[in-house]
Amino acid sequence: MRLPDLIDPLYCVDKGRRWRGKISLARMTRLATMIVNPEASAMIDLTFFREGRVAAVTGSVQATLVLTCQRCLEPVLISVDQPIQLGVVTSIEEGEALPEPYEPLLLEEEQIRLGSIVEDELILAIPDVPRHDDCRMLKVEAGSEEKDRQDNPFTVLANWKSKH
């Protein structure tokens, strides 16, 4: 089944909808600017239902995000397997009243992008400083340290001053 771009979460709750499948990371505009592989996809499994007075969305998202290592600037893979437990709310007050373990999904409009439900979860999974666990920074070439010391302008000035 092809996943829709836009959904009405409250309608999905009332109908007990379940959305499963691949969703393009490129459809998640904020996330796409943070990763190297926006052409990749995430697997989502979301169930919309009512639990008492809570309009709930539960499920999971799995994706492999490719980021840039902040030490060596090479690609680093981050595997995400994140559970989702959201309560659909239309005001901040409703969000504050949600029971545990639900996090608020604040609706500002009737329809939202399906990808926006999981985009925040993927963004939160990105480390503050992406890097390889065993990152080996580029080694300084042997002998280049002495060359740098010779080309250092202060060394050149010191040598010039001692000669004059």
C-alpha cells in the first residue's frame, strides 16, 4: 500500500487506521538537510486508535541515517529503531494533561504530513556530535611537522633577527 503524503490524524484514529511501509527521508524536509542520504527511506508502522479519552498513535520507525563524522568528515551510519507513543492534541493544555507514556502530537491544522509524525523522532536520534566510535583522525604526514616549523613566519623572523 502506498503511504499518503497528508493525513487527518483524528480521522485515522476514528477509523482505527494503520499505516505501514517505506517513507522517503526526502519528504522530511528538516531531517533531509541534516543527513547525507536523503534519498533513503524509513520503515514506519503506525497504528491510530482511541485509548479512553486519548487519541493515540503508536508504533515504530526504523532507518539508517548517514551523517558526516565531525572528526574525520567521512560518512558515519546511525541505526535508528525508535518506538512512537503519541497522543493527538489540539492545544498545549491538552498536551500537558496527557497520561504517561504519551508525548503530544500537536495539531495546528486538520491535516498533517505523515512524515512529520516520525521526523522529530529521527531528528532526536541524531547525536549532538556525530562521529565514529573508533574514529582515527587523519594522521599528520611524517616530516610535515618540521616543514611547518620551518615555514612558520615567527621562526623566519627569529632567524632573520639573529642574523642581523
